[in-house]
Amino acid sequence: MDFVEAGFNYRMTDFQAALVVSQFGRLQETLTHKRKLASRYLSGLKSRFIRTPYVPAGFEHTWQTFHLMTGSEATRDAQTQRAQ
């Protein structure tokens, strides 16, 4: 076998595995907390300049991150200047 380029080792360490196992017990609690926060963000961030995440019916989101989108760079910059 010829290796054309360097690869990556994505194997989990023993420490990482132990950490994940210990966190599984709190998984539902963590997801519930993140969903509550996301709900507050979704209801509180009402602006024609901001688009919040959309979750289709029948799907769930883990809310690992909460991304916002603006209409354009120009719109974002104009809003920033007015706020200052």
C-alpha cells in the first residue's frame, strides 16, 4: 500500500472515553437545558435583519451552537454603526 499524503489519527484516548462515559448520565439534562436556552434565543431575537436557525418539523436540534445570519455584510455593518 502506498501512502500519498499524511493522514490523521482520530482514535479516542482512554481519558476522552472515560470523560464521555461519565457525561452520558447527564445527556438528557444537558439537551433539555440547551433546548430551553435556544427557545429563549428564538423568541427574543426578533429582527428583520437577523435570521435564526430553522428546525424542520419532525426533527430535533442538539443546539451545540446557535448561529445567526444577517442579510448581508452591508446590512450588518449599517446596524452596527447605528447601534454605536
